[in-house]
Amino acid sequence: MSTLPLAWLLLIFVGAAGAIWVAGVQLSRQTDVLATRLGLGSALGGLVLLAVATNLPEIAIVVSASLAGNVGVAVGNILGGIAIQTVVLVLLDAFGVRGARPLTYRAASLVLVLEAVLVVAILAVVVAGSQLPADLIVFRLEPGAVLIAGLWVVGLLLLRRASQSLPWHEAGEAPDNQDPPRGHSRAQTEQKATEKGVATSRAAIVFGVAALVTLVAGVVLERSGDAIAGDIGLSGVLFGATVLAAATSLPELSTGLTSVRQGDYQLAMSDIFGGNAFLPVLFLLAGLISGQSVLPQAQDTDIYLTALAMLLTLVYAAGLVFRPERRTARMGLDSWVVLALYALGVAGLFSIAAVG
């Protein structure tokens, strides 16, 4: 694609992003229908299915970049994606929540705090793994990536147990948070599909088609984005961490807005935290495909993005505990802090790249 004019590259990039938006919405809806009808619910298989389905654009980009030997774009997209998907919560707070109370006040739950802790724990392993020797790899497996995948699975099991019962008052639910149970919007999606006569087989077919479109669009997004970055003189790492990561976060924004407007605030935040916890697992996939030890190749900008993502996650974890009661200009205090920190973080990111 590098031979195409910049205007055509931009058109292709925007078209691929639009395809990911549309297909991602369908993917989320059919995932809800299939998970409900197949009785997966909060079982481990259901959690894995949801994690994979909501991150198919990132999976496609990681596979495409790894096959092309462009591991830097894969790393930047994974770590930049975590930071920018956390910022999606700012948009959900501003444009999805109705009423006087902000998102974290309505969603407050110890289970969500534990999900945020899991994200931070996995990102801590990312930082540690980046310091290991690059030749420390056996059967295309590096210890850092294996530990991340193992920690993610253990975290899912603990979170599943926590969602069933916690030895706290009201099982860890804060007073005056969302009234309907977490996940009720998924049941509503399945109910609407049933009322329209959507069979399980049809839902599976739509899921498969949407997944295929998402994967193809993700590859096109990565290839066109890499060419655009070269044309405008922006490094692939920076492009992957900002513009590319923003484009792949569009499905999370759409489905999050749907959940919030249906009053399922906890599900909206859980989907973001869950996706962020899953993204570093893709380092294992990148290593298996490329045959390289990926984490030790992380650049200064990648470690910087990891620290930024940890900071943003902790701000929202604190918001879930302290529960700001007022919205200022449509957002809670924690969302304003996250927005300011992200803006400063991106400015710092470009300054690091300029020095490098």
C-alpha cells in the first residue's frame, strides 16, 4: 500500500475503521445472544469468548504486524490500546450517563475494583518482562508473555468467584448504585433477538461474518496505517499507540454507550477493564507468530504507555471507591482527571519520540 497516494490511504483507513465499527456492533450483539442461549454466562468459556470477540481488531493487527515482522506496531497498538480504551470511559461518562450522578458513582462495586487491580497487575508484568534478556525464549515462548496469560486466566477465575459472592456487606455492592443486576442489558439484547425471531443458527452466522469482516478490516487498518505513518513522517509505534489504537476502540465505544444508556453501568466499565486485561495476552500470540521475544523489544514509548495506562486505571479504581457525587460539565471528577492525564501523557509521548 505504500505506493498509493496519501488521500487514497486515508480513505482506505477510514473505510476500514467504519467496517470495524459496524461489524463490531454486530459482533457484540450476537456474542450477547449466543452467550445467553448457550448458557455461558459468567463461566470461563463465556469470559474468554467475550474477551476475544471484543478485541478482534487488535488480534488482527497483532497477527498482521507480527507476520510482517513489524513487532513495534503490534506492541504499540496493544499498550496504546489499553490507555485509549480507558479514555473511552470518559466518553461514556460524558455522553452516555443521564442524571446528576457520574459513571463511577452509579457503577461502584468491589468486583470492578478487583478488575482494575487485575489490569494493573498484568501491566506490571509487562514492565518486568520488558527487562528480561531477548534470548530468553523456548519453543517461541517467552516467560513474561506466558506469565501474563497465566495471570489473566487466574484473574478471570477469581473475578468469576467474586461476582458470585464476596464476604462483604451487600457482596461488595455500594449503596445507591445501579438497581438492575449487572449484565441485564445482555439479557435484553437476547430478548429482543428472540422477539424478532432470530434463531441461534442465524446469530452464529452473523457472528462469523462480523468476525471475518473485523479481521479483514483490522489487517487493512494496520497496513494502510503503516503506510500513512510513513507518508506523514510519524513512527509506526506512535501511530499504532494513538490513531490506530483509537480506531480499534470504536466497537468498545459503541457497545459501552448502549450498555450505559440501558442503565448497565457496571457492565460498561467491566467490558473496558476486561478488554484491557486481555490485550497483553496478545504478546504471547505475537511471539508465537514472529518467533521473537516480543516484550524485551519494547521501546521507551511502550513502557511510558504502560505506565500511563496503569495510572489511568488507578484513577478510575479510586473513583469507584470514593464515588464522586457531582458531574461538572457532564463528567465526574475522575473522568476529568483521566482526560487531563491522557492529554499530558500524549504530549509527553511525542516529546519522548522526538528525543529518540
